Amino acid sequence: MAESSDTSYQNKIDDALAVLGHISDRVSIAATIGLGFGATYGVYKGLPIPKMSISAGMSCALISTACFTMERLAHGVINQASKVTTNDAAFSDDVDSQPHDNKILKLNGPNNTHVCVSHALGGFLGGGVVGFLFQGRPFAGALVFTPLMLGIGQIEVSLKNYRAQRTQELLERIYQKSD
């Protein structure tokens, strides 16, 4: 009994670390892009490059933290709601007991609608927080960041579909060689 609770606790920690890693990957990318844009803006306007670069990088990191944290929260709520409302084998935690096609679906994650909706909610909620903090206008922030997050969601869906297709091709090659 103690082993089961230890495993459950470890799984929760692993899930939390995976979410944290997901957010930190995207925040790092946004901060790097902000550093580049800040340096470019500093060169264009003749302003101190390090100051502009760091300022833009930190702003992008703060904004992306707000948006992607809200996106992950929305993603978790949507996935939990879909697990409760559907009894789909693709969401089962036991990957090894599933047929080959469901293993690919499990690796690929939930369907693309969940990703787009969670990104839209993340852009709306995170943009609202950012708009309120930076300008005192939450709806302006939500209006700006919802389409941006939807675009990022579409990019993630495209990359996920490519990765799943590529994984399927590689598995087919492996199974053909073993036969």
C-alpha cells in the first residue's frame, strides 16, 4: 500500500515538473526573441543596446509567463473535463495495454481542439493579466494576446502532428525490419 502511494506521489511530482518544463521552454524562447528585438530596437533608435535588450527580454519573459501559465491551467482543466465526460481509451494511463494506434495517440496527446482552446484561453486570461498590469486595461491585453496565443497553438499542433507522423513512419520501418 505504501509503494502505491509513493508511486502516485512521484507521478504527481513528475507531472508538475513536466508542466513547469513546458512553461519554461516557451518562456526561454520568448525571452530570447525579446533580447533580439530589444537589441534591434536599440540599434535602430540609437539607444543603449544592453539596456533595451534586457528590458525587452524581461518584458517578453513576464508576458509569456502569464500567458503560458494560464494556458497550462486551461489545458489541465480541459483535459480533466474530457477524461470525465468521455471514457476514451486514448486518455488511459496504462499505455502498454493499448493497441499500437492508441500508443501513438497517447504519445501525441489530446486532440488538436484542446490545444487550440487552451491557447485561446491562455491568451485571453494571460493577456488580461498583462494588460491590467502594464496598462490598466485588461481587455486590451486580452485582445492583443489571444490571436498571438492561437498562432502559437497552431504552430504547436503542426509540430505535434509532424512529430506523430514521423514517429509512425519510424515505427513502421522498425516493424518492417523485424518481420
